[in-house]
Amino acid sequence: MKTVELRTPLDDDQISNLESGDKVFLSGEIYTGRDAAHKRLVKLIEDGKELPFDLKGAVIYYVGPAPSRPGQIMNSAGPTTSYRMDTFTPLLLKNGLKGTIGKGPRSMQVRESMVKNKGVYFAAVGGAAAGIAFSVKQAEVIAYEDLGPEAIRRLIVERMPLFVVNDIKGNDLFEAGVAEYRREE
């Protein structure tokens, strides 16, 4: 396991050497979105319509941030359980998405799509939601304001702390952790 600095947009060269378990500090532009926003994005793709942001090399953070206080860029920004987006993720990966950020394991369908389309899944630590918010330097709603906290936001982040769960080789940190635990018994 190594520590890696990444900057968006992501490309195949940047993520080809990432391995499950690596610690990552992610900087650059990322987008937020949860299941309601994902459903709308997939519908736009299926209808051949323009998306509110370019998927090529993009990273989506599964989060619905708490309302910010006056003068605050972003309040608590903890990750949402990722499997809720699993039905939508393969199509987004096929259309250029390179990374997703959330918590919990992904379905086999998503993992296979990450291998096929060269995408990666990062975990953000759920209990560190307030700390994660400090890495957010700018935030603005760019689509689906009617969804409130689940609207799509464009975030500028600096050194957002993450872990690689699923790499482009099909490795899974959760499976590796369980296997390691069982060996110690």
C-alpha cells in the first residue's frame, strides 16, 4: 500500500498504478450526486441529451451535505452508502466516469464495469464527515436544485483523504480485509 496524490480529471495513466488499499489525496474538481440525481443523469444519457457536466475523467462523490452555515463553504460532508447508485454506475462508467467516492462495498456488476471501463472506487471515512468538509474549497449547485442536499454540486477539493477500495484490476479492499481477518483466526 502506498500514498498517492491525484488531480482531476482522472485518466487511465493516473489510475493504472492504483491498488486496492492505497491511500489517496484527491485534489481538483469533483461532483456530488446521489440516487435521485443519478437516475436523472442516466435518463439524459439514454435520451441522448447533454449532461450538466462532462463525465470524461470525472469523479462523483456520493454525498448529500448538511446545510452550510453563513460564511461556511460546506458543512458535514460524509459519504453515502454506494450500493444505492450501483444500478446507474455502469452506464456512467461506460460514458467516461473514472471515479466514485462513497462507503461500503459495490456490486459485482459495478466492479466488472470498473475493470472493463478503467474506473476506480474510493472510500471516504464516514465518521470523518466534518474533517472531509475542510478539504472542500469551493462548492456550487450546478444541477437539480430541486433535490436540495442531493442536488449536483461542483466541488473544488484539496487533498481530500480517501482509500482505494476497487482498482482497475478487480481487487477489492473489503474482500481482502475479510480474507486477512479469517487467516488470523
